[in-house]
Amino acid sequence: MTPPLKKERILVVDDAVDTLEVLERNLTSQGYQVFTVQNVSEALRLLEETEVDLVVTDLKMPGASGLDLVRYVRENLADTEVMMITGYASIEGAVQAVKQGAEEYLSKPFSDEELILAVRKALDKLRMRRAVEHRSEDVPAPYGIIGSSKSMREIFRAIEKAASTPATILITGESGTGKELVARAIHYSSQRASSPFVPVNCGAIPHELLESELFGYVKGAFTGAATTRAGFFQTADGGTIFLDEISETSSAMQVKLLRILQDKEVFMVGSRKPEQVDVRIIAASNKDLLSLIHKQSFREDLYYRLNVITIDLPPLRDRNDDIILLIRHFASKYAEDLGKPSPRFSDEALAALKQYHWPGNVRELENVIQRLVVMVEKDAVEVSDLPSLMRFQLPKDQGLDRTLAQVEAEYIRNVLVNLDGNKTKAAQILGIDRKTLREKLKKIEESEPPQQNSL
């Protein structure tokens, strides 16, 4: 087993000297600082003088019992966890221990592995609670991006390297992973920081309008062009243009973007005279561009022009250690906006949030935390306050006899319900555009019996 990074303090209370020696030896070998006493009175004296992370106590001892100590710790030491061990195992004893607040309950005899696992589980809950309760300004946020996991430290190093070069950059990753944040971090860490950063969502602009929006147009170029207007590329001159959802561009537009990358010039709609532009291009996609190339829906030559430096953002489920940091950050942010104290999250709620698979990644997490801060009136957020998808569900009579379309329809409904019907956010979480979502909703409505309510 890998010992903990920090020497956490554990107090072991047991009237049997042999048991104390065994527990002390096992826990010390794992890197913990261990104190041992033989009764509750000695434990109370030590707790008054020394800060302890975890109390491990026997149940039956002369004088006050382990249950009395559990209750004392729970009511007087908010930043200390407690766990029960006993040679008198019973369901009643376990229930009493848990009711009083013991995080773990071990019956003798137990193996070294079982002991260490139970201790780690109790301390993990303590760490989670401490992490959420720390002030938001303590959250590590290099470049304004929340994260301290190994994968995010690699992203921060990639940003630093990318910012030091003028090369074109391709950022990949699922919807909601923070591709625009990374693009901004690169721009504002580069020599172009004092010039404009212009973000463009290529998937949100109709194909027939994208050219005029990107390159501008001259007066009289088409009906309604009453004046000459610069495009996003001219606006970004000297700075950076961020082309999000680059995979949604048409073949004709891909040719024009390839020309800009090669010649550094644009043609305004209605003009035959090229304009030189000094723009760094950062592109992003939540789709696999290589698979689109194989399907002949994305140009291979454009891909290799864009793919000089690639930064692949990990999904939130692969950076589980950052979830607590993000919860703390968003809870503090939205509580401050509302002028209310940041809510506390119960251990069970934190565990449920960490176990959820987050298909919408950081964006979905932010939406959930914002909703909880707004809607929950209690001091603490419990599991029952979380969206239904994040709570334990008993299996329904919906086994393997459902079609893929039925499963997809149910998931789309659940996402919409948990976002209060917001189709824009739902499309982002589902990794599709609003048009595709509308089409799917229409099919769902058409396939449902007339008596059912449609979405």
C-alpha cells in the first residue's frame, strides 16, 4: 500500500495493550502519526491538548464507553473523524455507532488490509469536507482554470509551451471541458496578449452567414449590405481568433480557412482584393477530426495545417481529484453572487457528486452547483437535493428489451429535466448542436402515444 503524503494524526483508544501495539505498528507503517491511550478519560485529556484527524476507539472499556467518546467527538470536534472497533460485534452495536456518528465500524478480528482501508475511507471523507469548506481564494487556478490533478498539470505545461510559440493550435476534448478557457490562457500568456482575442462558435452560425461573419463584406455585396463591415478576422488582427467547433464548417469554408493559413490574407465578401491579416488561429473540436477525414467530411490538408500543436483536454471523469475543487469554487462564486453563505455539502452528497460520470463535464458540474446554491435553503446540501440522475435508483423494469432510441429518449428527457428545459445547455451536455437536439425531440414526440405529454 502507498503511504499517505501527509502525516495525519490518529488517536487509538483501547483497554487492551496488545491491541494498541498492533494498531500502532500497522498505522505507523502507513505513515500516520499515532497516539495510544487505554480509556476515554485519557483520550479526552489528549484531545484537549492535541489536534487529531481521526479517533479509532474500542466499544467496551472500563468507565465511559466508546459510544460516549464517539458522541463527544461528533458534538465537540467538527474537524475530527471517528471510527469504532469492537470484539462484541452486533447489528445493534453497529447501528448505535453509526447513529452517534462513527464513519466506519470494524469487528474483531480484522485483517491489516481491512483496518487500513477503513482508516483511509474515514480520512478521505474528512479531506473532502475540508476541501469544500476552505475559502474559494485557496483554490489553485493557474490561468484562471481550476485543477490540480496530474492531467491538468500537464495541460498547464502545454499552455505554457504553446504560448511561447506563434504556431497554430488545435484543442480537442469533449463538450464542456473548457476548450475556450485554454485558448484564452494561451492568448493572454503570449506576446499577443495586448491585442484582441476573438472567439467564434462556428457551429452556432448558419453556413450561409459564416463567410461574411468571418471575413466581412463590402457595401452592396448582397441584399441588405448597406455598408462595408469588417469580419472577425479583421477584428482579431494582431491577436488571436478562436474557431470553436471547427468540424461544423462546410467544405467550401474549409478551403477558405486553408488559404488564410497559407497566405495570411482574407477576401471580404463582394471584394476581389485580398487583405493581409496578422492573426494567430486556435481551433477546437469536440469531434474526432481524423474520423471525419475518413468520412470525407473534413479536409485532411486543413487538419494538418491546424494540428501543429495539439492540446487534448481530459473529461472530468478522468480528473476525479479536481471535482471537489470545482464544487468549492462554483459554490463560493454563486453564493457570493446571491449574497448568501456558501453551502456545506454532506459527505454523502460529495461522494455522489464524485461518483457521477459527468457527461457534460465542467459545464454540467457548474450548472448543477449553481442550481443547488439557488434552490437549497438549508445549511447543508444532502444527496436528496441532487438531480435524480446522481442519486441511487432501484432498478426499474426496463431491462434489455428497450431499443436504443428509447434509451436515448429517456436520457435526453432526464438532461432537460435537470436543466429546467434549457435546450442550449442540454445540447452542450449531449455534445450536439441545438438543431440536432430539436430534430431528436421532434422524433421523440412523434414516436410517443398521443396521450403522453411531449417534451
